[in-house]
Amino acid sequence: MGKDLGAHALHETSSAQDVTRLLTFLEEQGTFRFPTLANGLFSAAAGAGAEFEVTGYRHVWVRDNIHIANAHAEWGETNKAIAAIRSLMAFYLGHQHRLTDIISGRVDPTEPMHRPHIRFNGDQLQELDEKWSHAQNDALGAFLWLSGKLAHECQWSAVELKVLDLMAEYLRTVEFWQDEDSGHWEEVRKVAASSIGVVTAALNVWGGRFDPNLKEHGQRALASILPSECIQADPAKSRRYDAALLFLIYPYRVVSGSMAEQIVRDVTTNLMGEYGVRRYLGDSYWCADYKDKLSADVRTADFSDNLSMRDKLLEPGLEAQWCLFDPIISIHYGLRYDQTRDPQDRQQQLHYLNRSLSQLTSIDSRFGAYRCPESYFCEKGTYVPNDICPLLWTQANLKLALTHLVRSLT
């Protein structure tokens, strides 16, 4: 893994210049290369080869694009964030019947394919015929959130604002605060705090544009569910720990204080592994020897209707360990340090950032050196990067964490 960084490792004595040199080094190695479509959107991953093509990661995911675009805005490339948002606007403008049909009651929102699509052909801004778990309020909330965050940087047209209003009305219609959706991980539908939190963050950003009752619904739901992800009685839905809750701390900043501390403690105590962070306990996606158990076209299929087949493949304790989360925890402690100036917060910021750097691929990796994998999975007893490498969302999070450290040290 990225232990090959050697002299570039970060220490308590590292200066802003040291971190900048590391950023420059990784830029030169191609670690932070973000292949971009002509319209400004990002594919989910930048792999190559026949097996990669059947994964579908060449397509555009709304959620990934929002995180990647927001990261670009955070480190100063706001023009790229605006380009991505405008193309997402164009997609939903072209398919706004998905919103109006549900708002008017013409179609049943319990059927995921009736919902606004959150995964599509980015080149053509066209929907995909493939069945998918499109009931994902977090992705739509994320789109609404970044649109609001960027509103002071550009002028949305009246037509674009109408689509945003329809999006908010859609979320009211499905009652996002108690709607079962497939959420960040596109799996079993449940009432998930991580989805409710993203929509609530979007409503916060837009201030008084939308009915304040919507925001209050979200806040009450969060207060009743957190620090859990889901408290429904059904054991297939109930979930105490989920790393997606970290996103409510950053970038959405809808959770703070003692609740944020509880979520970070839950994740680091219950989900953290040697190589990365589990999404949740019992996660069978990229479980041990995944490539031997499932063909390439099945590995990334839609399992939202029935996870039992895939879950049978999981050996307890051998969940995949993801690389998305250590940078977020590092940023959390960095933001705390900026407030407290407590040396322990700085130590934690560096600790989780160094964990992130150790997740980069090694110099002899088949993916190339210094690449950001989606996760590490257990293959024949050894944890190795999964085939989704590099994942652009992971790249964005790592660069963000390094950027935050530079600012803090400066």
C-alpha cells in the first residue's frame, strides 16, 4: 500500500510546506486525476478493461458527483463544481416528469424505477433501462444542497430554480423524514438517518426558500433516530452503526457537538479495520473472495430487493474495508483543532490522514502506484484493493483532507 511514501509521511512537526510538497508529489503521480466528461460530469471510477466496463462504474452517480464537485469547490476550482451542477440540472430538467408524476400522484413512488434516476449515462444525459434502486433521497438531497451552496457563486435561471422547487416538493410528497429509501449504499430500503440528514442539510442551505415545516420534519426525525442509522424493528432494516453518518458531520455539517463525537466514536470503535472502515457490520459487498464467488457482471448488480443471496457469501468479520472514511474523520478532527487548539485533536487529524495515505496502492500495484481504491477486500487471506480503483470519490476525500491540513497549518 501507500507506505511507499517514505519521506512524505506526515508528523506532528510537519509544516504547511511539507504537506504542500506531498500534495504536489501525489498530483505528479496522477493520484488526483479526475477524468471529466465534456459536460463537466464525473464517472464514478476511472478503471479500464473489459471487466471494469461491465461494473457500470463508467456511468454517472449523482451522489458521487456532488461529493467530487463540492471537493473541487472547497479547494478552489469552483468553476468545475458549477459545470457539474449545471449538467445535473440539465438532466433533471430533461426528466422532470419523474418529479411531477409522483407529486401529482400519477405513478407509485414505491416502485424505484418511477423515481428520479440517480445513476445515468453522463455523456448523453439519458436514463438507463437497467433496473436500479433509484429510491435514494440522499442523492437528491445532495443535489439540492450543492445547488444551494453554489447559489452565491452563480445565478440559477428561472427554469433551473423551478426544477429545484419541484425537487423539494417531491421530497415533501414522499415524506423524506419517514420514507424508506435505499440510501448511500443502494441496498435494503429503510428509514435512514443518513438520508434524512442530507435532505435536512439541503433545506438548511436554502434558508427560507422552502416551507420551514420540511426542515422541522427532518430535524425531529434525526433527533429520534441518531446516533443510529435506522431504528425500525425489522432486523433486516435496523442498524446501529453506519459509516454514512460521517457525511452528516462533513461535508453536510448538519450534525455537530456531542452527537458528532458519538458518531465518530461509534465508527472508530465498531467499524474501523486495519486497512479501512467497514460501511456497516454484516456488509457483504466485496466480502472475502468476492471475485471467486460472483462474476464481474453480478458483483455490482442491484441487490436492493433481496440481499440474502449475497449475504450468504459473507464470512463474519471479513467485510470489505473502505477508503472513503478516514479522510472525513481526519477533517473532523482538523476542524475541531481549529476551535480547540488541543494537541490531541491535531494528533487524531494526522493519524487518520496517515491511515488514508497508507491505503494508496503500492508502486507495484496492477492499478499503478498511488491510486485510491474503493475498498480493500480479503482475497485468499490477504486484504487487497478491489477492482474499483481508482474511485474518484475517494480521491476527492483524500485531497480535501490534505487541503484542510494545509489551511490549518497556515
